[in-house]
Amino acid sequence: MDKLMDSPWFLRIMALLLACLLFFTVKAADDTPDAADSGTITEEMEAIPLEVFYDNTSLMVSGLPETVDLTISGPTSTVQTTRQLKDFTLFVDLRDLTIGEHRVPIQTENLSEQLRVQMDPAFVDITIEERVTEEFRIDPEVNERLLADGFVLEEISAEPKTVTVTGPKSVIDSISFVKATVTGEPGIKESFQTEARVRVLANDLTKLENVTIEPEAVEVAVTIKEYSREVPLAIKPVGDPRAGITINTLTPLTETVQISGPKNIVDAIKEIPAEVDVSDITEADTTLEVELEVPQGATGITPEKLTVEADITVDDTALLPEAEESTESDEEPS
């Protein structure tokens, strides 16, 4: 044994073995991760955008979330880098699917293989439908409770009068109303124009989503006026006819007048009295003009003056000569 250890070759072989052991020991130390990389961590990332690949020129997809929550676990440095850079993609590829309902997985791209990945949701139920575009007439509206007391909506119109709506065929087929609703502060007394957004509604008035409306907003013109209604006239003769003149009938050129004002007051008015002084009727002048009074509480009356035609019978023997009438009218009491 001593003779073997004294051998130069033995010493050389032992030196080589020790050198190899030292080499592999140093290399193992270099390959050992730092303390920061020695453990694993878990990171939650919320609202990661979801990309979709499909033929969006002729098809539409419903049921897809806009974002996905992602949980990743792995080496600390890898997780931290992934969270900071966010240079990965979450997507669904629908290009090979047919029209109908499908359950598809959410896929990832550019995530390190060192990471364990969980997604919420991991699968989505979708519906692929034909993409349809139709034109609809707009129904503009305003809440009449916004109008001041005594004012009513006379007319409302939208420009343009129609919009084009694009969406899945099932959604387009369920459109019952296309509304442009005007909003504002209460107490409106004047006509106005404003912009209103367009909404598409189902038969139960729920708003339909997943559609594109062109244009999204329209100009709405609202015409406001005071509340009014037609009320019949009541002709009331006053005074005495002149000698020799008998009043057969008094006929107004219009049988009704328009009364404006608060609704409760105007609706309570049953007729408008028109007093006609028949003493002003002569054989030569049977047309009278009567001033109409605005009823108490109302704000206006149209027309303000009323023309009345008198049908008379004349007794020539009872007529006073005009000169005598004129003389008598000019005489002063003694």
C-alpha cells in the first residue's frame, strides 16, 4: 500500500480526482439560485383584457367578457417580471367555429413555462350569430313632467329621423323601440333644441346591448306652448233695440274661442259669454264688433274681438227719421 501511494501515477490520479470534485462543487454553487429566487410566490392580476379572433365583418359574438382575472404562481423573479411587464396575451380563437353556441377555453400567449396559471373564467359560453344591419325610425320623447304648469308639448322631432343599427341577428330581431329621450331641468316654458343619445329597446323596454348605432346621438327639436282648448261662445244681448227694429238672431262669425292658461282653470271654463249691445244695431249697420274678456285665472283668449251679424226685421212705420234721431240725440235736457 505504501508502495502504491509512493507511485507518481497514483498521485497524479488523485490530483485529477480532487480537481474534478472541486470543479463540480464550484459549478453547483454557481447554479444555485439567489435567496430571492429560491422560493415561489402567487400573484393575482385583475381585469386583464381579453382579445378575440373571428370574422367580425360578417359575424358577431355574444357572451364574451371584456376582461379576465389571472392568478400566476412560480419563481419570485418570474412572477414579478410578468406582473410588471404584462407582455402576455389572453385570447379566444373563434375563427374555425360555426354559427351557434360554443364553450371555448381562454388561451394564453407569451407566459413563462415556469408559471402555474389559473384564469377566472377559464372557459366561456358564447353564441356566434350572423351580423345584421337595419335602419330604424327614431321615436323622440320628452318627459312632460319637466314642463312648467300650464304648458304642453306641441311637437317633437328628431334630425336625422332614422338610424342604422348593427348587431347579432337575434338582437336586431328583438328591437321594438328606438328612442331619443330629452332630459333637462323642470319648469320648461320655451321651445328648444338639444342633442339626445339614441337607445334601442326590447318590447319590455329593456335596453339592448351588443349593438352599434349610427349615429349614436341626434338633434331633437321640442316645441312647447301654453295649454289651451276651444270653448263655445254664449251670445248674450244687452240693451234695447231701436224703435222699429226687431232682432231675430245674433250670429257670431266663429262659434268657439281658444282659451289659454293653467289646465285646471281652462278645463273648468264651460263657455265664454259675449255681450252684444243690440241698441247699436241700425237698419244700415247690422254688424257689431264685441270685445271678449279673458276669464279670471286664464292667460289669453283668441280671438280677442268677436264679429257678430244681426238678422233684423224693420218696421218702417215705427222708424224715427234719422234727422229727428240725430236732433233728439243732440238736444240737451231743459
